Amino acid sequence: MHRRKVIELIGEANAAGAGLVRACGVIGICLRTLKRWRKDFLGDGDGKDRRKGSARLVGHRLSEEERQRILLTCNQPQYASLPPGQIVPALADQKLFIGSESSFYRVLHQAGQCHRRGRARLPQEPRSVPRLRADGPNQVWSWDISFLPTTVRGVWLYLYLVVDVWSRKVVAWDVAEVESAQIAADLVQRACLKERYHRPRGFGSRQCHQPPLILHADNGNAMRGATLESRLEEMGVLRSFSRPRVSNDNPYSESLFRTVKYRPDYPSRPFACKDEACEWVAAFVDWYNHRHRHSGIKFVTPHQRHSGAAKAICQQRADVCEAARRANPTRWSRSTRCWRQPEEVWINKPPEENELALELTLMQAA
């Protein structure tokens, strides 16, 4: 990496508004290093690295015979399956010392004989962040399962809810006595029929321009069941999953379940039977879709946004506020409230384009 080029790139990023500390962190250096490089180039220096590094002649370095002795010892049958942390004490019991644990590890690493052993799964790379965007209804759905208590201790009912991320409308729900991928598959199929979602023409080919519906969920057993996977493939619905142990990747379903459990009319006592639970959930879904003014969509109902009537409603509100401001301008210190509907909704929105471009530029230069 050419230091002069790095200094120029960081200077351009700083002139565009990026902080020096952030720009240096993206490229992998600290601010003190940048200042030292700048001082070297602005002075009489040529920008070369003059650090001496470690000494090449080490008096206590292991000889080649000692290294071979460590390798031969580790490859003996009685030590072949033991780590250096157990080999060194075993040799000390025999009044032998041929190297420390760190020396054993260093020699084994250099010889390519220090590898992971055992039946445990290798460390996995972190799963990529799911980034889903919706700018209209029936593009991204989110679903999850929650518990409903019953009068029998230890017995639960399972509430299935599928919500449209863009409009916040509950497109399907069910109450069951078990948590099953088959029930989830039937529920999603009923939702597709109700919303008149059809498999895009040419799905899976380059001729298909309409994006398919994406069903987002967490990593539960019912969400990853083979039955649900095959049914979604038949309907042309793609699947998306949250990262393990990251609840923020499924925020719309989590928020919906909090609304369910914290409703004022939520029963204070457990449900006596499944029919009673279904009756209450049906009343809740009707209220949520048709009478609840959602704060995330400018206080219109999910049904109004899903059907496309929200824009006219918000425009009428804007006209009313503007007329009131004109009638009494001294009561308004600034413009009227913004009633414009959000055009797009994200699950894990990516960083701003200029910041992303800066990071990519600096990474390419490195």
C-alpha cells in the first residue's frame, strides 16, 4: 500500500465531511500514524518505514536439533493425541524438559501440525445481515409464533401472526395447539390466496422483472421446516432468516406481539380453550387492521395504507394544517407537520451511500 496514496484518500474523505478518526479506522491505521506519515512526507523524508523491527540474531533461539526433537516427541503414539499443555507436564514427570508450551506450539505451527481436532464443529463465519426493502404491499412479510397461556399449567396455545412489513397489516393469523411447519405452510398459503399473490411469471429466470414475495422469520424449528420450505417454493415465495441470537432482525413481528400482549383488553386470566383464544385474536386483528392508527405509518390504519387510501388521507390532513397555519400564522413557529407517507421500509437499512462509498474506496486502496 502506497502511503502517499492513503494520505490523499484520507484528505479527500476529510474534505468531503468525514472525520479523520473514522477514515483512519476504515483503512486500518490510527490517527497518530497518519500524522507521522504526513510529517515525514512534508519534511525531508522519503516516506519509507524506518522501524528496525526485532533482532535477527536471538541467542536463546531453538536449534534445529531441538526443533526436530520436539516434533519427534509430539508425533510419538503416546503424545500424538495430546496438546502441548499436557505433553510438557508429562515430560516433566519423566525429568525431561525440551521446551515450553509456547515453544511447542510455535514449532508445531511452523511445521503445519497444529490443527483443530475433535468432533466439534469448526467456528462458523458470521451470517450476513439480512437487508430487506419494501416500497409496496405484499413484497416483504414477517411472521413469528408466540405463546398464549391456558388454564392448564405447562400447556400453551401457539399464536401465528403474519404481518406485511410495508403496511403493518396482519395478513394471516392462526391459533394452534402445537408448533408445526405444516400449520405455518397452510397459513402462508391462505395469506397468499387472500392477498391474491401469484407466482411471478418466469420466476427463477432472467425474464422475470417482478420481485417475488419474501417471507422473513427467525430461526425456530417451524420456520426452517422442510414442509414450509417446499410449500413456499411451490408458491414462488423466498425465505429470509434473522441472524442467530439477534432479535432486532425481526423487529416488526416482535413489535406486533408486544402490542398483542399489552392491549388493555388482553385477558388477565389464561384462556380456557382454543375457541376462546381464537375469538379474542380475531377481535384484536380486526381492531389492529381497521381501527388502530399506527405511529410508524403517520397514524393511519394498516388497512388504509395496504389499500392505498393513506396518501389521500394524509394529504387532507396536510391541507387542514396548512389552512389553520394561514388563519393564525403567529401560532406556528415553523412549517406544518409532515404527513407524507414513508415511501420505503427496511429491515436493517444499509449505511448511507456516501459513507459506504468511502469505506469501499479506502478498502480498495488498502
